[in-house]
Amino acid sequence: MQKSKLDILLLVEDEPDHAHLIMDVLTEHGHLANQIIWVKDGREAVDYVLRKGKNKGRNSSRPGLILLDIKMPELDGFDVLKILKADDDVKTIPIVMLTTTRNSEDVEKALALGANDYISKPVEWEAFVKTVGELGKYWAFISDANLAK
Amino acid sequence: MHIDEENVPQVLTPEIPTSDSPRFHVDGAGGFWLFGDFGLVKKRHDDGWEQINELPGKYVSLAIGRGDELWFIFDAFAGGRAGLGRYREDVWTPFNLNTLSGEAYHGAEDTLFFAERGGDFYIVSDKSGDRPVRRSAPLSRMIRFIVQDLMGDLWVVGEGGAVFRYRSDGIPPETQILAGSVDVLHGDRLNVRFEGVERFKPKAEGIFQFSWRFDSGPWTDFRMPPEDGLPISLKVGEHSLEVRAQDEGFDVDTSAAQLTFNVHPIPLQERRWFFPVVASVSVLTLLLAGITFVSRRRIAYYAEHLQKLVDERTLDLKTANIHLNSEIAEHQQAEKALRASEQNMQELIYIASHDLQTPIVSMVGFAGIILKRYTKEMSAEGIHAVKRIKWNAEKMRKIILSLLDLSRLNTVKNPHRTIKTKILLEELFNEMGLQISEKDVAIKLRKLPDIKGDQTRITSVFRNLLSNALNYGGKNITIGFTKNAFYVKDDGIGISEHNIQKIFKAGERLKKVDVDGVGMGLTFCRKVIEQHEGKIWAESDGIGKGSTFYFTVNDS
């Protein structure tokens, strides 16, 4: 039976306002995930997923979906993508890129590096929620299917 | 088949000397003679061959028998002398006469004639005594042949048809000139000779012995024939010469002998003026050659001068080239710098647009939260103000995105692929679904061909055109393809004739209406279409009558 709700959704976003807004809208539509974890940069995101640094020995389950911003200081979205998709244990976690611009090259690059999908940063919030919801369900299903193997 | 063995030729090799190149044979003069090269003569006797080498000449070209005599002509060859020779009773006798033509003829009663090249001939007969008698032909021409008729008259046929008869019965027989014709050349000196006149007893002083006339003119008497003959200069054409003897107590045939002449024009090279003219031409040619030589020197001088000029210009050119090269290097440097700065500019625009987006996303987002959750606590004016903030932030976002698109047009080139236009538009309708449903418009999609191009940008063109059609008040929009052009037609506000040219320029906006449009959209479209080797244009029947935007791709 397929899950319709993610356990943990990891939001990687260096811009606090954007993180605030995204979490706000995701929380408002609370059916998307049980828990939303927000990390402020790429390094933190990698540490969280791979249970490194201060996340060493983290007990919580791994995220069911990662919303990953592209433009970040230090490790940017592409770097994070590369690291996570190179790790056999976590590479099946679906990653959705967040883009600010309609820059097709960024999208293509991200998809080539293994990103599972992308969405533009919200201006139309309803559309954003709808998209995240659909993606979340889809990737939760795929993710479960992979874990069941 | 029967073979008569007696008549089969016998091989006589041992007896016949063949190694000395026998050239001809003569049967007569008491034997069978074999003449070989270099004067080799062998005589066949009953009991074998006798070699006879002691010839007066070395190279016998012809031999002819006469009774027990053997007469022969030997050519001047290998140091020998030319002439006529005779062999009689084991004795070789040479007669060193003029060069003979190598022709010998049998006449009647053992008479032999040997022709000379100059037209004279020699007679060997019983009357001629121990040596051949020379006879001068009437014309100084080569004798073709000599025959003696049954009456004993001698017929000498010269080159060109002259016939001369020596009468054997007349006294003196050789004075007669017989009717004949001859071809002579204009200007030739015609020598008509009279042989045998020495037999005439000179008459008393003042009495003429002969008469002659030319072309049936008056007779001219003369006493003795001139030694060189009659000097007659003839014009081209036919002439006749008659000569008769005057019988003054002598038994002389006084009938006139007639000779006809056919005088031909002198060939070019034999004409009197030929050599002077040739000489003049030669001199002229030499003169011309001289002039040419001088001209050549002059040309050489000019060529040298020209070469100098060319060298000078080449130097100038080289100098200019060096300058040019350094200028090119400077330009390349400048271009490089320009490209670098352009690159920087692009990066700047990219960063700026991205960084500018970030706060806008926040502005729009938070304004949205206010409008969603706190409208109850706000006055109508406050709500309006927040709406304006949100609206303007969204507009700013669009401007920034357009700027970004435009700036990336020249720097980023995507590969051209086959675009399924219909699918592209259906996806675009999905993407713009909200916008379309808000405007409450009817969109018709006609049949569209697939094209080759940059899918992302062609999508942007359609997005822009469709967005314009929505924003400028259209309620019915048709997208189709006609006459090799895509079109997006609306029934919106239309475009005035004045504006129709301006709309594709950056930043132009037709009307300051409060719509979601950005003027840069059409400029972007124009650039994309130009990169696809196509054209984009708009047509409108005027304000309020809607407008249609057309574009083509891959025109070439």
C-alpha cells in the first residue's frame, strides 16, 4: 500500500525568508509531510543526510524528499546533489531542485546530475503546493518501492 | 602437275659471283657483262667468268652494246670522272665529255644517242668516226628522249614538248627546224641554233643565206646564224618562229620550218623584281628587328623602372601591412577585452537577476500571506496597498526574468532539435493554465507543422506572443500556420499603423494600459527568430480590431 505522506521533508535553503515562506505554505497544507527539517546551507544538508558532524548518530529516519536550493554559499545545490547521488545509501532519496530563475541550463545541469525534478520558487503559492504535493506523493511511492527491495 | 625438269632454273651460285653487288647486265659486244658497284665488271666466257676491273671510271651507271663495242656512262663517283666510255677489242677508252643524263638510246643502223643534261646529245654511228659527235639541241633543255624513224630522221624530244628533227636525207640535214611547240618562260632568251651551216659555202658579201620571221611578221634576212642563236624576247602567250634557207644555187630545202612557243609567266622567284623585293623585305625585316631590339631595350628600361616602382610600393605595402598587423593585434586585444567585459556583464546580469529575484520572491510571498490571513484586520486602503506591493513585485520579477532571457540570448546557444510544435503548445497551455483561466478567453489551436530549432526559446516566443494576446484584451485567440508562417491572432486592442514598426524594439510598449506585459518580450522574440533565420512581424487592421503576429523559421 502506498504512503501518501512523507515522514521527513528536508528543506535546504540559505535564504531565511524563502525558507519561512516555503515552510509556512507546506505546514499550512500539513498533509504533505509529518516533519519538515530546514537546513541553511549545503554543508549542513550533507551532514544531515549522511549523519555526519553534529548529526552523527542521528536516530531519525532519513528524509523522504529533499527540496534543494541551487544558489547557496559554500556548497551549492549542485555540489550537494553530486555528493548525495554518489552515495549508494542515500542516492534513492528523491531530490527536487528549487530554482529562482527560469534558467534552463541550471535545470538541465541539475537533472543531468541526478536531480529527480525541479520547481520554480513560489510566486504562485497554490501552484507550488500542488506541485510539491504531487511530487512528494510520487517520490514517496518510488522511495518506498526502492526501500522494499 | 607436270614439271618439265629441263626448264627448271639451275642454281649457278658457284659460278656467278653475287658477292660484289651486280647492278645490271648487258648482253652484247661479244659477251654477257655484269656490272657491279665500284666499277666491277665481269664478263662471261664459255668457260667461266672473267673479272675486268680496269675501267676508266669507277661507277658505271649505264651500259649499252653496239656491235662488238660496249658503250657506257660512268658517273663522277668515288674520285672517278664522269663521261662516256667505250670497250672495244679489250681496250677501254674514255671520252671525257660533259656530264650525261644517264640516258642512252638505240637508233637505226647501230646508232647510239647519249643525252646530255643541258639538252645536247652525242651520236655514236658509223658516220661519227672514232669518237662520238656532239649535237646541240635546238633548245637548252633536258632531252626527254631521242628516236630515229624508219626514214633515218632523228627526232629529239625535249622537256616541255619541243621536237627537233634532224633530217637524214637533206643537205645539210641539221639546218631544219621542224614544226613543234615549246613552253618557255617569259623573259627567256630563246636560242635557235643552226647546225651544219659550216657546210654552206659563204656567199658573196651582202648576199643573205637565211631569213627568219616572228609571229608571221616581215622576213628578216641574215647571212650567218649568230653563234648564240637568235635573241628573241617574248611576251606571255603563243608565238611562232619561222626560219628558211635561201636557195641560191645550192640544193637546199627552202620550205620554212616553224616552231611555236607557248610563253608562260615567270614564276615568282624567277621574276626580275623578286630578289630586290626579297632583299628590301629582308632589309625592312632587319630594320624592324632593330627597332624591336631598340623597343625591347626601351621596354626593358620601362620594366626595370616599373619593377623599381613595384618594389617601392611593395615596401610601402609591407610597412602598411606591419602597421595593419599591429593594428589587428590591437583590435584583437580590444576585442578580447570587450568579450571579457561582455562576459563579465553577462555574469553580472545573471547574478543581479538572481539576487534581485530572492527579495522579490520574499516580497510576493509575504504579501500573499498578509492578503491570505490578515485582511480582516486591515482597512480597504491597506488591503489595496498590499495588493499593489504584490503586483509590483511580481512585475519586477517579470522584468528581471526578461532581462535575463535577453542577456543570455547571445551567450548561450542551445542545440537545434526537431520541435513537435503542437505538443509544445499544449504544454505551454498547461503551464499558463491559471493565466488563461483568469482571462476567460477561447483559444483555438490549428494544425501546426514540426520545425527544427531551440525548443526552449521557441517556447518562449510562443509564451510571449500568447501572453501578449491575453494581456492586450483578446477574448478569442487562434494559433495556426499559414503561408510558411506561424501566427497568433487575437481580437484585442489592435495596433496602430504608427506603432506596428516600433513594437519589436526593446522597451517599447504600445499603451500604458495596466496589464501584465513587459515591453521586452517582443524584442526577445525578434532576436530568437533572427537566430532561427526567420522573420517576425505584426499585422493589424487598426485600433480595436485585433492583431496578428506572424513568424517564420529557417527561411534559408
